[in-house]
Amino acid sequence: MEKDLRRQVEDLFEQVLDRPEEEWGEAVEELCSGDDALATEVRRLLSAHQRAEGLLERPFHLETAADSPDQSDRILDTKIGNYLILQEIGRGGMGRVYLAERADGHFRQRVALKLIREADADLQARVVAERQILASLEHPNIGRLLDGGVTPDGRPFLVMEYVDGLPIDLYCDRMRLSIRERLTLFLTVLKAVEHAHRNLVVHRDLKPSNILVTPSGEVKLLDFGIAKILNPNLGGPSTPPTRDRDRALTPEYASPEQVRGEAITTAADLYSLGVVLYEILAGCRPFESPQGGLPELARTICEDDPPTPSARLGATEQSRTPDDEEAGGPVEIARARHTTSPGLRRQLKGDVEAVVMKCLRKEPVRRYGSVELLSQDIRHFLTGLPVEARRGSRWYRIRKYAKRHRGEAIAAGLVTVSLLAGAAAATWQAQEAAWERDRARAALRESEEVTDFLLGLFQSSDPLETPGDTVTALDLLTRGASRAGELRAEPLVRARMLRVMSRANLNLGRYGEAESLANQALELVRREFGEEHESVAEALVQLGAAFRSGGKYDSAHAALDRAREIQERVLGPDALELSTTLVAHAGIDVYLGDLDTAERRTREALALSERHLGPDATATLNGLSSLASIHRYQARYAEAEAVFREVLRRRRALEAPDPVRLSSDLLQVGDMLVVYGGDLDEAESLFREALSLQEPGTGVNTVNRVWALTSLSNLMEARGDMDEAERLRREGVAERRRTFGDAHPLVSETLGSLGLLLNRMGRLDEAEEILREAEAVNLATVGSDHTRHAGTLTGLAEVLANQGRLEEADSLAFQALEIRRRAQGSEASIVAQTLTILAEIRMERGLMESAEDLLLQAVQISSGHREGAPLPRRIHRDLADLYEGMGRDDESAHHRALAEIGG
Amino acid sequence: MSDRRKTPGDVTVLLREARRGDEAALDRVLPLIYEELRRLAGRKIRAEANGHTLHATELVHEAYLKLSSSGRMEAENRPHLMAMASRAMRQLLVDHARSRKAQKRGGEWKRTTLADGPIVLETSPEELLALEDALSELEERQRQVVECRFFGGMEEVEIAEALGISERTVRRDWVKARAWLYARLYPEIPTETP
């Protein structure tokens, strides 16, 4: 076109453009005034203009495709075998890949020819191996091996199917595939890898440039060049690959074990697939290529936890630079996925991300077990089913939930823990503590008696003015024990003295000593009076108490059974004395989880004391109080509270109620209110009253004083005043230490309850420290077979689990379980509770089968419990969560329903 | 390759001279910018193998920064130098496309011009060369606008400054150039050809 004409056309074009579009035709006619050639040109330009919208709109850009070939290569346009080399198209660890054409005149076929760099024997052997591998991998999504040979200068070569496609990441972006479309495409990649793995071939160098997608959307996996042969038979003459060569890999996609040069399994491919998937989805790899180069990248791969895709995208967005709009920034990445960057993060968060991250675990065993499982999880996601990968986090949520659940009942402290555990199962020493209280209370009373007794006996000039002065009491007892044999007192008096000293030793936490003294008493009366004597029964009851405190429950059972037989024969079946034995025996039943028997024995004892002593007698009120405790363990809370209130009412009505017993009654009612959501203000006034009855120096009642402090602490915790709760517990510890010294089981009990409080407060390190202290005290006093030790271990397990130290926690909970099984039998409720705690830890560790097994055992044991009791509810809740995570929905729903009974 | 180690200071001087209308200076400055771009692109391609997107804009900006950072480049020179870089970019891409085409025909191995490695062009070598042919038919100023905008990713205001015209003129030139290019590139549109 002439320059003038061109300028003329442009002028007219611009004039027409100034008019509304519908007038253009008219305008051209008008402006060109009969010059048809001119009009045609203007129309042509206008027409082009209408269609040119968007042409060259986006500034030019280009993309790099593969490693650069070496410019000095002179091989192009030469022939290798029957193939004419056309162009270098890639370069791998073993050599270069060329586009070539079959040149033997038969048919024209484009192929990829891989020329091995050097002619060394090892490589040749590997090539032979590779030919065999590839020949065994007939799959539509795996590039086929066509031919192979050796060049005249001795360099081996392989001829493979030529794939004209784009690396998968580039393809996805170019096609602007959505996340779902990308995942679907990725499933095809997985099918190919699955096939290879089934043929025992590990790819070992999976990366986008080895995963091509053709314009028609066909996926082809290339280059099994460094594939390791898992089956040695397939390997043929190939020599084992050297470590160095093994590490000739693409570091960005290499698994930690590959980077370290360790044994490679299919799990390495899973890792690389994870990196590829990460990149396809998020537009970036989990780890940046760091400043420190390869060594730094290798360290990162082996040590650092990769950020989740959404976290990485979020971080990129935060540090956005102006360039990000275009150059691989979050906006561009999201746009290539048909979404916005917040939208992309939302899509990736949760299931998709969990799937990717499961592939990227450092430990091969923690990744998917196979490519099939990864495929299945992706398909689950695509069809809206729960993914396996999130099980771990479900456990985490369960754990969280369990924690929250524990928090709900935060008020209870020592008592709560036992009740949460359900029925009779005292976690800690909850009802061991209740027992301890009863027993210690009695023992302390007895110790006043023993004081009188010993004082009278020895004419001691040193009056025991301070009951808490243990050194004096201990001295006295030691002196008394050493001189007991010398006494020529009546056998009954001596036996009584031995029993009383046994009790006093129990009170001092010297269980072995207590047992020995009770045995001495028993031997003495048996020798003196034979088996059928009231005093033998008395000695047996004391021995039973010593056994019980020492954790020898079977022996305790046997001793009390024997005592009862003797009493029934000697004193008759309705003797009042039977009630003491029955109440003691019921305590052991409670401890072993046999609540029905405990209730039956307690009611028997109660009937006896009512008949012999009347409704307001101390023994009757004590029996009622025991019955109420059993109701509490039975989760019959309303009945328990009613009975406790009735005891309190009757006690208050007495002319001069025993302040110790009155304070116990006050504490029982108050505890019920705190633990079961009653009126906290009323509870506080009850606790304060109990405390006022036993100010230091007003009695020997240090046990009830600590009880009151603990109950008040629970109350403060329920109110959220954690500082005061902690202060009160620490005061309890101090009180116990003042009374019993540092090394006493009752001191470890208060330490334990303080430790658990700190655990609930989230002060885990301090909690651990305190519980370790409790553990040390237990080991020094009751020993490692005692249930007290098991209690401390359980508490420690919870703290460690909260710290994320799951394996240690597991080991401690397991030890606790073993101790309890040995001491309390495998059917005890407390065993069910320990099983549950261990199961929760196992769930968190992802050991589902084991957790299921433990929980089913726990269900079995607790099947005798009333529906809706806390322990069965907790077990069912755990099972429901477990089955939900395993996708066993019916079972989950079943247990969920059971867990909700009574809730 | 031999003279690519010219200092940026040289570029400044040459550029100043080129602005004064010294055609010889322009002839000398362009190869410098060209080489800088080539080097930048090559380095990026090597560093970011496997499907990294390289934007002309990025390269041009970086070439500009590189050339201007140590030299005492006045601010007014920026759009001018950017326009130069855009032209160099165009030249570079066309050379690259030519060598790629040559390879595809199975011709003798030759270095690709843009970078020492295969790259994927969003625009195919054929399209690029067709565009080059079409550009050669455009009026000089329209071609410059296309260069700046498409190959250099420059903003209208920068182009206006670089070419010493108003922004409105830049827009009008762009519309005309685009229509001409379209008509040339896709001539099959229905119309009565003269």
C-alpha cells in the first residue's frame, strides 16, 4: 500500500471511529465519496479493529522448558543407529535426550533418543537393566521403550516413544485447570506410577519435566532412568547402583531418605509425587531453593517441616511485591486455577492439604502405604468422602475434645478425676484418698488412744502434745515396738497394742511395718486362743487394712473373708462387730470396682448398726456415709447427695457432734455440690465451716484439714480463680509435709493433685516436675508395684501427652495399666479407665487398631456400669470418634448414641 | 559476545548522544542493551528451568536497572532507555524464533539466541516471525508504540514520554497499529479485497 493511501485510510478510520458504531457504514460511504478502493481499505481496517480487541494486550512473555543443552554438542544431524538426531530436548543424570527420526526408510517416526554420556561398564549394565525394566512397563501413561543399542564409539543409547507435551505444571496453568481438574489429572499420573510399583519399579526421579501432558490431555511418564529394581531377578547383570549415582537426582523433588543416600522404596516416589502435587496445586514447591545452595536444601528437606500450601500462599501474599501481579505471584497463581487467592487457600485448606502433607512426611512409614492409597484419598476428596490423611488430625481433635471434656469437669480436682473415670474407678487415689481419709481419721484417733496407751504403759514423761509431731510419735512407736516383746502384759493387751501400733504405722505411711505388726498380733492371738476367737478376727481386720494400704488387694480380701467367717461363728450372724468387717470389706470391693457387692455389704453393716445402736449412732451415720459414697461411684448422684445430706442433718442434730465427723459430712455434701454442678456458694460455706472445725491446733485432724483445702481448691477452680485454687493445693502439700514429713504417700497424694491442677492450667513443665516429685516419693515409700505409683504414672502420662511427648506418655500409661492389672485384677474399673487413657494416647499416635482393641476391652470391663456413668460415656465417645475416623459410620453412630446417654 | 563487557557508563554516554540524533551512537547502544537482555534471560532460564514464566517486562526492567544503576543516568533517560530495551527485546525474540525455526527444520545446530536452552514461547516462533513481518509494514511511530507496549510492557505514560508524544496519541497509534497488524496477520476476514 502506498504511504499516502495508508495515511489517508488511517485518517478516515479514525474519523469513523469517532462515530457511533451503527453509523460506521454510513460514515464510510459519506467520507470516501465514491472512492470504492479507499472505502474497501477503511472497511477492512474497521473490521480488523473490531476483531483485534485483545491482540497483543498482554505483554510478551516466555517460559523456560528444560535444561539447556550444551552448545558444543556436535551430534545434531548425525545418525545414531537408524535414527537421525534432530534436536536436543532434554538432559538427565545419565545423559542427553534428543528428538530423533527413524531413518531406515521404512516409516517416519519421531522418537526420543537417550544417549548415555560415557561408555563405562557400570552404565552399560544399567542400561541393559533399564531396557528390561521399561520393557516390562507396558502402560498407556508410561513412555514406551522402542529400541536400544550402542554407538560405534561405545556409548549406549535407548530409543523411547517421543512425547510432544508440556510438563504437567505448565500444562495445568496453560489450560487454567481448576483444583479439582488438577487432582483428576493427577489421578492418571498415579495410575502410571501404581503400575510401575506393581512391577517393582521405583521411578526415583519424579518431577514435572518427567510428567508430560500432550495437547490432547494424555499423560505420559518419562524416564525411568534411575529406577531401582526392587526385584533382583529383573536386574539381570546390573551392578548395584553406587550411592553417588543414586544421588544424581533432582533435589527439589527428592525425599529425605534419597538426600541422605538411604534405602529407597516406593515411599520415595510418594514423596516426590507429593512435591509435584504441592506445586501443581499451590504454584510453588514446599521448600524454596535456599540461598545456601544444595547442602542447605538437603538439610531443609531432611529437617524442616514444610509449610502447608495454604500457609505458603498466605505468606507469599503477605510479602507481596509489585511484581507478584504477574510473575508467579499469588494473584497469577490463583487466576491460573480459576479462583482468587483467598479462594485458592480455602480450597487447599483441610482435606487437600492433608493429602499433600501426608505424602511429604519425613519418615517413609508415615506417608501413604501405597500409591493406591493416595489415589483413593484423592478420589475420596473428589467424591466428598473423608480422607485418610486427616485421621491424624482427627486424633488431634479427639485429644482436644478429651482435653476440653476434662476441662468441663474442672471443678473436681482429685474427686472429679475419679468420677470422670467413672464409677468406682478412682484415677488417682480419689477413692483411695477417701479410704485413706476414713482410715487415717480412725488411725489418728487411735493414735491418740495409742498415745494414752503407750504413755500409760511406758510411763513416758514426754506427753504427746503435738499430734503432728511425727518424730516424737515415731520414736515412741519404735520404742514401743522394740519393747513390746519384752512386755509381760496380758496377751489381749499386747495384741491390742500391736494392732494399734500397726494402725499408727499405717498412718505414718509405713505399710510394711504396719503389716508386720498386724501379723505379730495375729500370730500372738492364734497361738494364745486358737483360730476361733474374736481377737483373731480383729487382728485379721487390721491385717486386711495393712494389706489394702500396701496394695495387696487379694490378700486383703482373703483376710476379711476369714475375719467374717470367724465372727459369724463365734459371735453369731447378727453381731455388731460384723459391721466393722463389712464396711472394711466394702471399701476393698469399691476399690476393685465391684460396686454391687460393696453396696450389699454396706447395707448389711448399716442394718446391724441401726438394729444394735439406733439411727443416730456414729456407726450408723458412718455406714450411711459409706453408702452415699458408693452411690456416688455408681453415678447415682442424686441419691448420693440426698444420703450425704441426711447424714449431715442427723449429725448436726446430735447434742455434741464429733467435730471431725461433722467436718467430714460437711465436706461430702460440699464436694457433691461442686462436682455435680450445685450451688457453689453453699458449698463454700460448708467448706469454710469444715475448715473452722479443724484449725491447726484444735485437733489431730490434719487429714480432714487437707481434704477441706482440696475441696476449696476445686471450688475455686470451678469459679475460675486458678491462682487461689493453686494456692490452696500448695497449702495442702505444705500441711501434709508438716504432719508427715517429705517422704509419705499422703504427701505424694497432695503433690499429685497439685500436679494435675497445673496440668489443667496448661503449666505442663511445672506439672511434670511436681508429678515426678510425687513419683519419687511413691517409689521411696510404697514402691513400684503399688497402685499409687500407677496413679502418678497415669497423671504423668496425661501431662506428657499434652506436651506432645506421645511415646513417653504411652509407655507410662502402659506401665500403669500393668501395675493395676497385677494389683487390682484385669476386671477392675480403674483398669478400664487406664485402658481408656492409653487408648486415647494411641489414637493420637495414629495406632488405630491398638486403640480400638484397648477401648473394646474397656467397654467389656465397664459393661457392669450403669448407662450414662462418666467412664462408659467417655469410652463410647472415644469409640465413636475412632470409628468415624476409620469411616465405619454405623459403628460410630452406635457408640455416639451410647455416649450421649445420660449426657 | 566479545564486547558485552562494556560498562554501563558507556551506555549512558552513547544514549545521550543517540538522543541528540547520533545514529551511530544508537547503533552502538542497541547491541549493548541487547546483550544485557540476552544475558539476563539466559541466566534466568538457567536458574529457573522447568516451566518458569519469563516476562519481557521483567527482563526489560532488569536490563534497564542494570544499565542505569552504576551510571549517572538522569531520570529523563529512563523512558528512553526502556524504549531502547523494548526494541532490543523485540530483536532478541525474533532472532530466537528464527534460530528455533531453523532447528525445527532439522538444520545445523545453532545456538538459540535468546538463551542457551530450549524455551517455550507462548507465541510460537512462526507467530512471532509473522508479527515481525507485519510490524515492518507499520509506520515507524506505531511500531515503536507496539514495541514499547508489547515487547517492553511499558505503560502508556512511559511510552508517551519516551517517544515525546501525548498519551492520547499513544492510544490512537496503538489502536491503528493493532488494526493494521490484525488485518495483516489474519487476512482471511471476509471483505472485498481490492
